[in-house]
Amino acid sequence: MSPDAVEATYRIETPLDPARVAAIMAGEQSCGTFVRVAGETDELRRRAGATVLAVEEEEPAAGPSLASAYLERRGTGGPWRRARVRIAYPVANIGRNLPTLAATVAGNLYDLGEVTGLRLLSVDVPASHRDRFERPRLGVRGTRERLGVHGRPLFGTIIKPNVGLSAEAVADLVAVLCEAGVDFIKDDEICADPDHAPLALRVPAVMARVRAYRERTGREVMVAFNITDETDAMRRHADLVEREGGSCVMASLNWIGLSGTETLRRWTPLALHGHRNGFGALARHPMLGIGFDAYQTLYRLAGVDHMHVHGIGGKFSDAAEEVEAAARRCLTGLAADAADDGDAVLPAFSSGQWAGTLPGTAAAVGSPDFLFMAGGGILAHPDGPAAGVRSLREAYEVVAEGRDLADGAQTRHALRAALEFFGS
């Protein structure tokens, strides 16, 4: 790809000629409008105009995915043609400006009257442009080094109940989970700074237990405190976590936005755990919104260290192949024309995960570089949380041996109990 352009790929649906619509998209998102205007010289268009690189038609649709009053006013009907479109946007139009990058590759395109469906599939940036933005502070390698865990997945859990526990009750549960052997503990996305357990009380209470465990055992446990808030508050919360000896903060990416994420990344040296709750509103319809490939590009440019990808065989709507593609994308370098160079982020699996879903996850990722989080899979294990963690480690041992879980469970009590309890 050109070092002077960002390339975006879309799927569009339209009753018009897709090539014509692609040209409209390129003009709308660069120097053009529906008529030629004063000052819009040929030289300016050559320098600042977006370029349509490819238009590949796909199977047409039986009907329109979305309504368009623009087309209705003109009496334009089907057939409803679908196409894959690739457009290059000059980086000089964008500069080092992440919200403007998003506005360029997406923005008003969703409102174009000519389309009855539009989805941003991917955004590819050249290495020279990627280098202008934040990189993960820890990423995969740094998270492993901080926790001293190598050669296997990281095993984590989520504080349950999601809300309602006092600060001291949360701290007591964290102490139990540390003793159980988890590597990672996170707040739920809906528990940030509630009245019943404000961060000002919860962070010191939790970290007192984590520090005591660390000093006694020499083992590190990473806690991702949910500090989602307005920007100044997130800075204060991150500072509190750092003062108390913490190593990670979590934020709901969609609700603090690209600017909030980027500001938080610049402010704190802590690992930034990116939770994508709300992503379904952007991605669940196949002819609308933003696909994960494009989404992860934008938030990795903002500097996250970990990225949620949901789970295989879990409670959410994602197909297994979607989750697999998301996880593998997290583990590859962001710029297509550059080496990884520590740019990978840790894919975080959650949503109804337990020992029985681990083999499919490990096969999908193709390496042990993932964070596998089980809430009920640990906390609801019939023999207690420690057995829940053991069941995950035992499941991975069996996977690494190339054996079937049921076979490996014959000599592994925690795994056998998990299969009997959750598998039923």
C-alpha cells in the first residue's frame, strides 16, 4: 500500500451502479461534494481527493436492507446490488488525528441516500502513519512479563455479582480469587464508580489484599479496575490505581470514545484493558456499521493493551469464525507493511466460558497468547474457585497433549468435576 494513504474497505448495497456510488463515497469523504465548487481545482483534486482502488460486485440482495427517502423520492427501485469497495484517503487530509481518521473512513457515508446498506470492513494504515499514534504500553509480551506467566494462556475472572457488593466485600472476593490461583481479575463493565463501592474505597481495599498476597507468595495478580468516566475523572482514578501498586485499568471503549481512550493511554503507564461493550450496535447487522477489523484498528491506534473478542461457544451472538478472526487480528501487527514490533494486543475471551470451551478457543487462536476469562466457570465450580482455576489449567494441559478433554479428565479431578457440572 502507499505510504501516503489510508485504505478502507466497505461492503455497500445500492440500486445504482456500484462504481458510481464508490466515486460518490470517495468525493464525499475528501475534497468533493455534489457539485463542483469555487477553489476546487484539478490540482487540488489530484492532491487531496480520495481514490477508488477497487469495486467488486457480490451476489445481489432480494430487497433493500435499509430505507432511503432519497431513493424513494426518485422512484428508484431494485435490483439491490452489493459490492465490496476499497478507497484510499490521503493521510495529509487527516494528520495525526484519530477522530478525524474515523470521520474520514466512516462519518457521513452511513447517511448517503444512494446506499441501502454500508459497512466499514477494514482500515489499513501504512507503517509511517501507524508510528504517529500510541502503541500498547504492555501488550502481549509486557502483560506476560508483569505476571510472570509464559507458555500457557492467562486465566482470569470477573467480579460477580456484577454490582451490589461493598468495597470490602469486593476486596474479600479478590483475596479468595488470588488464593485460587487466577492471573487476572476484572471489574464488570457496569461496575465503575457506584455509590455502594466507589473507586476511592474499592481500589485501596482491593490492592491491600493483592499486595499482601504478592508479598507473601511472590506471585503477581493483575486487577483491571473499571475507571470508565469523563476524562478528568479517569485520570484521577488511574493515578489512584498506580499509587496503590496496581497494574491495569479498564475502560468501556465505545462510551469514552477514541479521544477519551487516547487521552487515558497518554496519561497512565498502566495496562489499558479495552472492553468493547456496545459493539453489537455497531456490528451485528451485516449491512450496517463497523466490522471488528476496522474497529480494532481505530482503538489500537488509541493505544489499548487488551481487547475483548467475546467467546467461542458462549452466550453472545458471534459465530465462532468471527471470534477466531478477531483474536487472530489482535495478535498481528497493525501496519501491513511493517513487522509486529511489539504491536500485538492481548485478545480477551469472556462470555460463558469454562473448561469445556477452552479447547475450541485454543485451536482458534493457534497459540497460548490469549486471556481466557471465566466468571461462573471459576466461581460456580462445584468444588470452589480454586478448583475452577485448576479445571482451566488442566484443560489446557490436555489440549497441549493433543488429547480429548473427557479422556484427560480421567486423571484430573477438577476438570472432571467441571465437565460433569457445566457440561450437563
